[in-house]
Amino acid sequence: MPPDDHVARYCNPQRVIRDPNTDTIKGVFPQAFELRTNKKELYLSTHWMESFSEENDLQFQGVVAALRKKMEVVRPKAAIAKLNTGCVVRCGAMRGLAIEIRDRSNSHNPGYAGIYGMPLDNSDDLFLAQLADECCIEVRGVDEVTDES
Amino acid sequence: MTSLQIYSNKTPIQSLITIAPDSLALQLTPITSRKFIDSSKMPAQNWTIFAGHSELSSSPIKFPHISQRASDAKVSRSNVLSLEEQLFNNAADLKIALSEITMHLTPEWRKFIHRQIDFLLDLDNWQDDDSTFIQKTTFTTFLRFIIFTKPTRLPSLGVGLTGNILAAWYEGNQRVTIEFFQKDQAAATFVKQGMHSREREALAWRGNVADLKSFIEQIGMIGCLSSI
């Protein structure tokens, strides 16, 4: 995947950081990028944003539409975190991780992509923190993504 | 021949139900030697049913006590709790734990934590595949940290994949996120602007929450938690 492109991670409402007074989204917890060990996940599920459109708003809309196809329920209070792929790979290399982002899209799950090479036991706190901060370009609430078509 | 006798207050009433195995016929035989009792006026909980072979002395089958109160009757249901009930119970447990140390918190903090618990355990926000209940032991660790550190800024709370409570403080371009574990343990990450470069600096820390405050002070990020 080109280093200037982006992948989107769907973040559970329990892992979204909101301003305690205004309730506006400030970011996501590093734990939003943890692999589910109980399901023995080998890669982090994401969506390749440029596969939907070149335009930012349409990318978010494409991701939400793809998630609605894939998942039973997409919660309005959940969030979509937009990550720069080059940053993800670079931060991984700094932590000694051979990170790869692979296109796994198919007709049932357009734009689907996986981040491979992350510690399967979520032991690298710093890498997760970098994903949530340095690599995260934008976080948008699902309820802010207006056009759901 | 098997018989079923219905008694009220140990007094046989109305009839015997007689089951003949050969014919599979049911017979209702009035007990003529006893005075008829209107069973409709009897409280249900006093009924005892004897079942057994008519020639043998049989032991009574005691039914569990059933209260006549309508409110109690509603409790009679399956032991399997719905998700909504489990979420309610989880929130109630946490609020009870909070009430035990409530004297150490300002009304603003108490109200805030109540609101955050309700949001995190809201059925409308629940995602079956990766939402989790909050572990009370980790919530207790969070409360200990709050009491000890006395932050003046409110955090944003979250829940990790294994039910650990999370807290995040933002101030300008600085961020502190903490995952609380049981037995006063915690893992924290700190992100801030580098002193001599445009690069962001990230730090990670693990240990006892009693040591966390001094670590945050050492790295100069206590302003994230408390306005100076």
C-alpha cells in the first residue's frame, strides 16, 4: 500500500476519547488498536480509504458504508480513526516491528485491509500509543459521517 | 395404580386423581368421608401434593414457597440475565464501589463518573463482538489513583478489550492515557511535543499507581491532570 495513503480503523464507543465537558471527540485510546487475543487475531482490521475516493468526506462515507455491509451494527457513537500508512510502517520499524499493510478487499468487503506484524499479545504499549497519536491524522464520529449511502 | 392427592393445610380436599396405567384413564374420585373444602380460597403456598402408589405411604412433595405479592411474582423467571440486566448490574456494582469513597470526591467528580459509567455501559453503544463489562477491581484501582493524585481536570474514561478501565487527559498537545489493572497496577503512555524538535515524543510506563503521580511530575506532565 502506498506510504502516502490511509487506512481507517473502526473504534468501539468504549475506546473513543471525548472531551468530558463538551463530549466532542478528542482522539482514541491506544487500546483501540489492540488485537483481540480471545479471537486469536493475526492482523488489525482496517479499510483502505483511497480505494473509496480521493476526497476525504467521501472516503469516510465509503468506510462507513463498507462497515455497514460487514458488521451487524455500526454504532453512531463509535469513531473512525484515519491512519497514515507510511507512519504506521515507520513507527513499527522504530520499535523493531516488520509492519505490513495488505489489501484484503473482496466483493463482500470492499476496501478491507489488514495491518500485519503487530505483537499478537499487545505487549508494545508505545507502538499502540504512536498509532493513536502520531499516525492518527483525523478521528471522526460515525454520527458525523452524514451521507450513509 | 398410581394416585395423586391434593391437600390443603394437610387436609385432603376434593378428590383423588387416579391414573390407571393399563387404560391410561384419569378418574376424579371425591373423598366422600371428608368434608369438602373450597380450594379457591386457599393460599397457594399452603398446598402440599402427595404422589405415589395408593397402597404405599407416600412422602409429600414440598413446593417452593410462593409469595402472594404481585411484586414477588414478577421475580419468578429464568435465571439467565438479559444483556440489559447485566449492564445494569455492572453499573450498579461500580456505583456502589464509588459510594464507598464518595467523601473523597467533589460533587462534580461524582456526577462525572456516574455519567461516564452510564455511557460506557449503555446498551445503545454496545458492540457484541468487542464491548466489555468493566472489571470492578480495575475500577477500584482507578479510584485509588484519583484519590491519591487529586487531579483537578476531568478525564475521558474508556474500557479496554479485557474490561480494564481506561482514562485519558488532554492538555494542548500533551496526552496522558492510563490503563488500570487489578491490585493497584497500571500502564500509562505519555505523548508530548519534543523539546528540541517538531517530532512527537512518546513514553510508556508500568507499575504501581502509587508511583505514577511522581513519575508524571518528573516528566513535567502533571499539568495535563491538574491546572497549575
